[in-house]
Amino acid sequence: MRATGSFDVVVRGVEVPREWTFIRGGAPTVDEPLYHSPTIAYASQVLAVVGAGVARAALDHAKQAGGGYTGVTGAPKLADRAYYRTEVARAEADLSSARAWFYDLSDQVWQHVLRGDPATDSHNAQLRLAPAHLARVASGVVDRLVEISGTAPVYTEHPLRDLAGDALVPKQHAFLGPAIFDSAGAVLMGLPPTSPGFR
């Protein structure tokens, strides 16, 4: 899968000692703060920051490309077009806002865990919601930048093509997909989560 690092680790013929394993949703087997934070939420956070980084790369490209050459048609540079400037600014605001909530919430829950208090169901729901939102916003940012970039992204070697594919992966992941919003909403309203393995 693109943008996941899924090719980085391959293990064959190795038996993993039981003390190095865990049961998803079960009590931690290592007494360190990281292991007292909700496991699947942590995995979701790791995936979401990939999408955020991809969106940042796309925004950096859009800003640089905007001041580039004038096309063969003689049309103004992208940066000289109001719709381009406006959409780049909106994309920047959307990504920065989603990142700020993600990191602020992550720090709040982390400080709670560092004090020795267990993360609550509400913490878990929010820790699932913020990464899902960030992944969705990040993918949307890249898509919008492709849309305003004219025909250039049609070409195979254009950087936005790869970035659009990379941004799609976190958003589509089961830990960050549409079902997470339903489960998080249910928990935040005092109901049980609607998808298995939510915590």
C-alpha cells in the first residue's frame, strides 16, 4: 500500500515471545505510559500524520508552482489567479485547523495518561475522531489542489499525482474510515461504539 511503509518489515519463521504480544483492547503488559494510552487510537494517530505530511507537501508544491512559468496559452500564472490563491489559502486553513485540534487533543490525553489516570471512553472516541478527521481533511486538501492546478497533474510524472494517491491511503484505512465517525459519535453521546475493536 502506498504511503504506509507496509513494505518495511518482513518476518518469517520467528516465534514472538508471549510477553511481546498484547490483546487488542486488553490490559497493557508493559507498565509504561505509552502502553496505557488506547492502542488502536495510537495506531490511528500514526496513520493520520502520514496524510497530514502528504498534504503539507502538496501545499508546498502548490505555493511554489503558483509562481511558475506562464503556460503556452499565455494565461496568467496560477498565483495571479484569484481562485488559485483563494483555494490555497483555504487549504492551508483547513489543514492547519485539523492539525491543531489533532495535536492539542493528543497532548491533552497524553498529559492525562502521564498523571497515571486511565484514558476514558470519551478520550478514546476523540482520539479516534481527530485522526479520522485529519486524514479526511488532508486527502481533501490534496484533491482540491489537483483540481485547481489545471491540466498539469494529468501528466504521469507530476508530483500531485503521487501525493493524491498517498493522501488517499490513510483516509481509506479501516482505523480512519467513515465508520469511525459513527462510533465516535455514539460514544460521545453515551452509547456503545457501533464498530468492533473501537477501543
